[in-house]
Amino acid sequence: MIYTSGSTGRPKGVMIEHSQVVAMLSWAGRVFSREELAQTLAATSVSFDLSVFEIFAPLSVGGTVHLVPDNALDLIANPGRYADVTLVNTVPSVARELLAAGAIPPRARTVNLAGEPLAPGLVAELYAHPVIGVVNNLYGPSEDTTYSTHAVTVAGDARTPIGRPVDGTRAHVLDGSLRPVVVGAVGELYLSGAGVTRGYHARPALTAERYLPDPFRRRGGRCSFRSCVAHPRLAARLHGPLGPGRPR
């Protein structure tokens, strides 16, 4: 169980099942090479959902996890401890601090960013670093098991896309009647598929409000989770048609 407050500020326990973590790790094992995951930095608290990727994705392919005593800013204080790190998984604000301090590990070719909006300017700065070769933008609530969409960013893009749904996930921007909105309209982002969790611990009313039957599955299946209000700007940052994740 992982507690999240989301936009309400009131903690609620998200019940994540084994099968949902397995689905996320299967996607991670396909998208990220063994070389990328070989020496992964684990700097996120285990009470935060990014830690599920940081700890279990590398271990699932035989990689090594580099645990930090406090948070990712320990790379600034003790850079020598993390010289072998190949993948940094953190939030944009921390990545900016690491850049400013010259604390990106010398083998960290891959940087994963999630949890906050990713500014195009930061993307450009990261790609200007002599070591970094890939900057990934990842989006997803704890209720959909860490990551729901993924984009490999491009330096110079005016906007940073949140990408395509990960394997087994479907994303839809819908109106109040659960119908797809037209391009440019405001709607809500709904997520469904293999990553949608069981619900909130001991919060049946809230679970019923946020976890809905999937309107696009005639034979039941996983529920659809109401993620957030999707303004035209967010919808434009979703790559291509929304639906099941497809191999890149």
C-alpha cells in the first residue's frame, strides 16, 4: 500500500496488487535496456510510488540498486559514491539542482523525470550535458501503479509531451458523460488497463467515485480511474491516438 494525497491534501492508501506491479515491470523491462538499468539510483522514499520503479525494475533484470541515505541531493554531497550509476530516476526540481551542482553521475546516460511538469528548458539543459543521452518524461498517479504514459523527450520541442500509454494501459480524455471530447476541448483524463489498482484502503465511497467501470470494455475488465482535469494543453502533449500502449 502507498499513501498519496493527490490534490486533496488528505492522505489515502492506494492498494496496489502484485499483478499490477508485474505489468509495470514487464513494460519497463521492454523499454529500458539491461545496460540502462544495470546501476539504478534509488533515491525516492518507499512511501512514494517512484520507488517501485527504482527498486524493482533493475532487480527484475539482474541490475544493481544504489540506495541513498536521504534523497537524491546526496549525489551533491557524496558524488564518489555514485560514480557507477547508469540511470537517475527523480523529479525535475531535483534534476535541476543536480545540474547546477555538476552532480550528474559520470555514467548516467539515462534520466527519468516524473512527479512534476517538465519544462522544455530543463530538457534542453539536460541534453546539453556531455553524459546524458536520453531524457524520459513519465506521468502517472499511484492509482495506476506509478507510470501511465511515457515519452522520450526531444531537445528544442516547444512543449514536453507526456507520451503514449505504457503497455497494457489505455488513456482517454472524456467529458462528464464519459464520451471522448473533441480536439481542443477540456475534459478529464481517464486511465484503464493492467495498472489500475484495487482502490483506496477503507475508503469505499471514494473508491466508487474515482474508480469507474471502463466504458470502452463490453465485457467488464479493469476499472477506469479518473486521473485529472485534462486541458487542451495536456491533451496536445499526449502523443498520437489514445488507446493501448504500443511498442515504440
